[in-house]
Amino acid sequence: MKIATYNVNGINGRLPVLLRWLDEKQPDVVCLQELKAPGEKIPEQAIKDAGYHAIWHGQKSWNGVAILARHSQPEEIRRALPGDEEDLHSRYIEATVDGIIIGCLYLPNGNPAPGPKFDYKLKWFERLTKHAEQLLSSGKLVVLTGDYNAIPTEADVYKPERVKKDALFFPETRSAFKNLVSQGWTDAIRELYPTENIYTFWDYFRNAYDRNAGMRIDHFLLSPQLKDRLVAAGVDRDVRGWEKSSDHAPVWIELK
């Protein structure tokens, strides 16, 4: 089974890129973030024509997450992260696909930091960590994937000294990510590539993509029961170079 995550940065504006990538790579399950569209504006028919069933949690102009599956209809479990009924941001959706619980997330950016947006980021991280612990305790097969807006270590960014004032690299952010993983999750990319410079995001400015001045912020966390089933993982880096592409590239894993 091939599972992918992709921050599309606007599903309607990037639809040709998304459809081309789906046709070329044909992942079995896809988690999308930053749809930037309300539910009624999601291009459901185009996705269906590409061979995918989909569920989504949209929001006008901002956020938005979706889960696509080729061979079966995702069975929705929840479409919000527990812990704050007043949080109306569309940042989390969870479903069962072929016996695996898939949690698709778009963690808050947190900039400018410090400030209210960073406080929200850390509270959201706390809620995610609490929910993740419950998922682990269930003993089920679980994949938590998406745009975490977190750079785990200095090895995950082109020049660490340049992001010291970025909420994605603040000590509190890195500590929150480490605390989450330490529950017993496997960081799939680092499991297979412990030392390589692997990036998933390149800014549109300063020719970042051509210079490979990127950062790794899109992650796959696997429950213990899936660790031994991980056989491959990677980043479809070339997609970032396509015309009118997102500033993220698709990230994927393969499970036996």
C-alpha cells in the first residue's frame, strides 16, 4: 500500500498539478492539506474521474484537509481534533482505509512568534499529542501524516541559523514534535534515511527550490504495529518544479 501526503496550497488553483501527479504515481491513499476551499467548492468530480473516493473538511480561503483512496471509500471517524469545541479551523480529518486509521493533519504555522498564533500552535500540538496517545493505546494500525509545520532538527533545514526566529523551528515546536514521537511513533522518513538531507518544502522566494534551500515539515508517523511493514519512503521532489506547483512536494511511504 502506497500512502502519500501533499499540501496542495489551494486545491482548485493546483488541480492540474494534483491530477497529473495522481495519474503518474497512483498512490493508494492520499492526504491533502491547505485545500483553501469550502466543501461545496471541492472538485469532487475531477477527483472521482481520477479514480479516487474522497472525504474532506473544507474551509473558505484557509486550511482544509482531505483523504482520498483508490480502492475503497474512506470510512470517516472524525473531522476535528478533540479538545476544543470552539476551534473552527479545518485542520484534521480521520478515517479508516483498508483496516488502517489515517489521521490527516495541518498543524498551525504559528508565525509571527511569539504571539497568539504561536500560542494556538502549541495548544493544537498538545491536543494532537493527547489524541495520538489514545490512538496508540487502542493497539490499532495508525498513520498520522500531513503538514506538521515543524522542523524536527537542524538536519531538517537548509541553514538552521536562518530559521531561528521561525515558529517552525522554535525550541518549543521541536520539543513538542519530539514529545509526540517519543510516545512510540516511528518517523518513517528518518527510519529509512537517518542522516540524509531530505526536504519537503521550498519557499517561492530567493530561488529556494533550485538551490535546494528547503526544510522537512511534512511527516509520516507510524504506530508500532506498522513499523516492520514500512518498506519504502520518499519525496516526489520534481513535482515542486512543475509549473504552478505548490511550495510543498508530495511525500509518500509504502507498507507491505
